[in-house]
Amino acid sequence: MEDLSPSDLKAILHSKRANLFYLEYCRVMQKDGRVLYLTEATNENLYFNIPIANTTVILLGNGTSITQAAMRMLAQAGVLVGFCGGGATPLYMGSEIEWMTPQNEYRPTEYLQGWMGFWFNDEKRLDAAKRFQQARIAFLKLVWQKDRELKGEGFNFGDKAIQTALDTFFTRTEAATNSQTLLLTEAQLTKVLYKYAANTTNCDGFKRQHQSSKSVDIGKANDFLNHGNYLAYGLAACTLWVLGIPHGFAVMHGKTRRGALVFDIADLIKDALVLPWAFICAKENATEQEFRQQILQAFTDHKALDYMFEQVKQVALQDLSEEQVAEIENSQKGDSL
């Protein structure tokens, strides 16, 4: 089979792609015009196909290697690759902060130009950060009110504790005069959400830790939070690469961290999807693979990647007229977006 050309891989827009892979103890290679990963079984080697045209991100964990030919095909398909530790965290190596991004000089320029149009203005950059925080809560409301499984597990957006916390969150966000105040407000809300999720799933004594805890429930919840967050970072990095916006132009997280914009964008979906499912899966004593399958399905069901694209585009093009925005959107149709 002949190798596919980049023009053959544009049928599925990045925002519509369904697959995000975490692989470990395998070798990723090109074979017969396809990208496969090879695992060693007792008596034979097993090959599994990776549908690269419908894939956004591949995370390579412990015991993995990848061939040059496979990287070439992944680049043609616009797939981001990241090297990471076990359980998809932490990220180790990449050329765009943590991610190895396809080198394509024909990325769109309109979104970067729009982003730069406001980014150097402190007030406008703060307004963009506030818009992302408001969009974050809007997505939380949308998901928790719609998802029957979350409702069945006891997650209720209308709960008094959550609504009280949101009232405070909106008041402080509106009044914030710098990004540090926004970060503090975000941290206070997230603390309330952690407590609510822990109480809902009977995870007594939960404390957010980036290292595993000796307690099975607490340790699993923290591990799943770390794992799910890095999957969200993959979607955020993909969104920014497709739109041509460098990861260093953050609006809220640390200005000295070159990849901080990835964290800003990932926050749009983390509370709505990663947080509740991390606690639910910990309660059910799920494996890492079971959690990963659940969270990736949730990303797909609630169109998390679509939502990221939508919000980033709106912020990037906020100073343009409706006619200019429509012209840009039309110009992108038919290309790799």
C-alpha cells in the first residue's frame, strides 16, 4: 500500500476527531502504509492499527519506542506526540513545550494575529482570562445538567454548596484586577468542587496531591485526576497547534511558563469532566485503562474538543467584525482545520 499524502488525511477536522491514545510497553511503527503499535505476547507479536486520520494526540508511556517512518506519517496526519511517564503523567519531552508538533509552515495566521492584537494589553488579556473562566463554568453547567450518568452518581449542578461557591466565584472574577486574583478565585472554587465530589462518592479525607497516597481511594482519585488532566492538556495543545497559536501566550497562568496557555485552555473542560469521573472511577476501584476509556468517551460525548476550538476562536477574533470572522471561518473550510 502506498503512503498516504497529507491531502488524503483532511476528511476529519481536528475538532471532530475521536481518538486520543496512551500507549505503553510497545513499539510504534509504520507498516504497509499504516501506523501500528507492536506488543510482545508469550508466543507471538501482536499488531494493532492506529487510525491516524481520526486521532488528535498520542502519549507514549513506559517501555515505548517509535520509528522515524511512523513519526513522518503522524506528522502528515497532524497528530501531536508526547513522551510521558506511567499513567500519562508527567510529560517529559517535546519540541513545543511538552508536545512534538507536526512541522507545517502552512498553519493559519489569522488566529495568532487576533491573539496578538489583544495579548500585549494588560486589560484585554485579563478580560480574555475572565471569558475563559466564565466559559469553564458554562461547560460545567451544560455537562452536569445533561449527563444522566453523572446525575445517577449524585452530581447535581443545582446543589446549594455549588451555587453558593459559584456566586462568590462570579463576584470575585468580575471584580478581579489581575491574573493572580483570578488564580486564587479559581483555586477556591476548585477546592469546593473537590470537596463536593469527595462527599458525593464517599471519598473521606480527600486531599489533592500530585503524588499517590497510601489510601487506596484517595490515591486513586489523585492518580486519576493527574491522568485525566494530562489527557485534557493533550486536547488543549492540539487546539492551539491547529489554530497556530503558540503555547506561551497565556492569559492567566504563569507568564514565566512557556506552555501556560495549554493550562488555560484545558481548564475549560477539567472541572466538568475529569474531576467527577476521577472520583467515580476511584470509588468503583477502576483500573487506569478503565478510567481512561471512560474519560475519553466523556470527551467525545460532550464534544470537549469542539468546545475548546469554539472558545479559543471567539477570544482570538473578539476584536473583528462579524463579516471579518465569517470570512476567516469560510477561508478555513476545506483545509486541515
